[in-house]
Amino acid sequence: MIGKLKGRIDSTGEDWVMLDVGGVVYFASASARTLASLPRAGEAAELHTEMLVSQDNIRLIGFASNAEKEWFKLLQSVQGVGARVALAVLSIMTPNELASAIAVQDKAKIGEANGVGKKLAERIVLELKDKVPKFIVADVGLAQVSAEMQATTPTAVTDAVSALVNLGYGQTQGAQAVSAALKKLPPDTPPEKLIRAALKELATV
């Protein structure tokens, strides 16, 4: 099993990279974000890797970070998500953004990935929502937003996120702004003040 490669970039393509490791050139598929993070041909690079073995094929997948690799494996635990779809999701979101999107049930954002329809996006959120907390454990605000958005009774948090979505912001973007605002406000802040504070957070981005 090959877990990591260190070498020099030989060449890259639309969805792949070739890495020269001591004269042996490895071919690995990769997400658009990983490819964008790589240096130019001839420069030193490091790839976290996952080897996929099937009856008639062995292929390497390269990742910019171990977090991306973990999400790749986690995404594939969802029925209907293979390597191609998992890479498509990771091409439009960083691991942190994906964790946030799932935490706040932003199916529309996940559905932007190539090959991910509405039903598959819903399945990804449903099946992975309980596995997200370990990825956002350091973000107390986002953890609170996630918990309240899963509750059946509307709260100041859900009202604030809903208001920001109605103003044209994405659900993940709105939830992250509310999360940031919560860190600076008392827990019993009414929705209107929370919305104003969240809008200030969005204005500073």
C-alpha cells in the first residue's frame, strides 16, 4: 500500500498528476483543488495517496492533505458515491467547507458537484451528518448551529440562517457567519441582533 509520495512534478492534466519519485513516475488522479495546489513541473511536491484495487485495474488517487484523503474515503461510504463523484465533491470544496456543508445540511452546495444530483446530495448529508462532529469539534459556534438546525423547533439560530439565505447567501455561508457571530454574543441573543451581527461578519470577508 502506498500512503504518501514525495518527489518532483513531472506533469499534470485536467484530473491527474504524474510525480517523479527517484526516477519512477507515478500517475495519480486528483481533485481540481489538489491539482491547483501543486507547484510547477520540476518542483518538489508531496502527495497523500490512496490505492484503489479492482479486478482489472489498480489506480492511485492523490491528495493535498490527509484531511482530503479521509473525506474521500468517507464520501465513498455513501451508497452511489464512487471515486469519480468523491473527487468531484472535493474539487468544489475544501475538507472544512464540506464538513460545514454537511453539518448545516446544505444539500444545494453539495449538489453543485459534477455527477451529484438532488437525491445523492440528500443521501450524503443524511448518511454523514453523524460523522461530521469530529471534523468541527474545534468550532463551537458551528457545532451549535449544526445542532440547532437539526432540531424540530425553530430557534434564533435557525431563524438567522434562514433570513441570510432569503437575502441570497448560501446556506453554508450563512451558517458560518452565524457561527462566527455566536462566538461574540450571549447565548440568548434574539434573532434580529444575531442577523445583524452575522451580516457584519459577512461584510468583513
